[in-house]
Amino acid sequence: MDFLLKLIDSYGLAVVFINVLVEQLGLPLPAYPTLVITGALLARSSYSPAMLLLTAVLSALIADYAWYLAGKRYGRKVMARLCRISLSPDSCVRQTESVYLRWGVSSLLVAKFIPGFASLASALAGALGTRRLGFIFFDGLGAALWAGSAIYLGSLFSTAIDELLDVLAQLGKWGLLLVAVALLAFIARKWWQRDRFLKSLFMARISVDELHQLLQQGAAPAIIDVRTPFAQDEGRIPGAVTMSVEDPAPPAFEMAADSEVIVYCACPNEASAARVAQRLMKLGYKNVRPLTGGIDAWVAAGYPLES
């Protein structure tokens, strides 16, 4: 543990730069505690508060700008990929779109205070064609607020943090082990929450080939699109009607309780579609299935869309 503290003392700026960079790129390695600790150690370090803040902001901007460019080039697909590797629930794409479409680029001011939002918001900003200078300004200001608050907290409680670090240093390798266990416990808890969420979505599904065959045979299942308005601009499965994930009731069309109902989204594990399907089943609809792979699988199979 003493070695780790000396490392932070001697290479605090490099540690902060790497930690912030990897976290903003999507790895579950929280940088906020590192910023708090380096803020607490300012009095006995060679770097200034301004240099520490600038390092954190520059690192965050590099990672966020990479996601911005990825979103600009690949659109919404990059956000779905992000959710697949994220430890956050799989509804993160829909939630990010909802917040960003409501508040626009100014939502980047608080993005880093919301777990799982920053990387997705950066990619979404690129996909929506947000102006480059506007993105850099708001993202940089948001990074400064986020990092600055951590550094301020560290300096404010520097005495208590110093005492805690001294205790960990006295514990030696056991102190380092304690920190490692805490980090592993954090990651394990996130994975457990994700696994529990995915298990809650277990239900029968229908493939895009089966749905296309039903439409070709003249069968007319009720098809419900639960994507955001932004996502629906790319087109819908023919005959689909829209429904928000937050809507308490199905769309206003005639649908018998035993009707075939297909629900689709554009999210990993059909998360939003499965949630809506479960709600429809609770309302008395007996034959409701999410579409495996959602709209992305439908498009990949070469099946048509309607505007």
C-alpha cells in the first residue's frame, strides 16, 4: 500500500490521466475516488490544483471526443455496442436518448455525474450531428465541474483522507488488498445487478424470419415499436405502431386478448421490448413476444422498412 501512495505522490498527474481516460472509454475503473485522493494530497505533491484539473479535463475530452467521432461515423450502432459492454442496465441507450433529446448538448454539463451516461451521450452527440465546437465546450465544462468537485472534496477533507491513507499504509499489503477487494466488490455488484436484470427479461421470443413469414402469409400480428422518436426516424417495420416504454397502456388500436403481439426495440437483449411485453401480458394479452435482435436484426436480414 505504501508503494501505491508513493506512486500517487510522485506520478499523480499520470495516474489521474490514465484513470480518467480508461473510465471515460467505458472500463469499470472509477476515477472519482482517484481525483478525491489526489486532491487531498495536493499539499505534499509537486503539482498544482490547476494542473490536476487540466489533466483530468484533457483526459476526459480525449476519450469523449473519440466516442463523439465514433457516433458521427457509425450512428446509433456504436451506442448499442457500448451498452453491451456496460455494467449498467441495458436500457441505457433509451435513457440516454431521452435525456439528450430533452436537454440537448447542455446535458453534457452533468453527464459525468450520471453512471453510464457520459460515453453514450458523447456518441449520441456525434450521431445527432452536434456541432464540434459546441460539443467540446459543453463536454469540457462538464468535465471541469465533475473533476473540480472531486478535487475540492479531497482538499476539503484532506485531513481525514490523509489519516485513512496512513492507516492503509500501516497495513501494508493488507491495505492494498482491502482496496482491491473493495474495487472487485463494486464490479461484482454491478455484474450481479446486470445478471438479475437479464434474468427478469426471460420469455419466449420470435425471430425476424418468423415475423417476416407471418407477414408474407397474410397474418397480421400487432407490431409495436418502442424505440425513441429519434431512432424511429430511420424507419419502422411495416404496419408497426409506436408505444413509449413509459406508457401505461398499449396504443389505441383494436387488439383482442389472444392476438399475436410482437414488440421490438433497438437495444441489447431486447430489454425495452421485453419490459413492454411483460406489461402487456399483465394487462391480459396472452400471446406477446419480443423480436429477437430487434430492428437491427430485421435490417440485417434485408427485410423492408416503412417511413
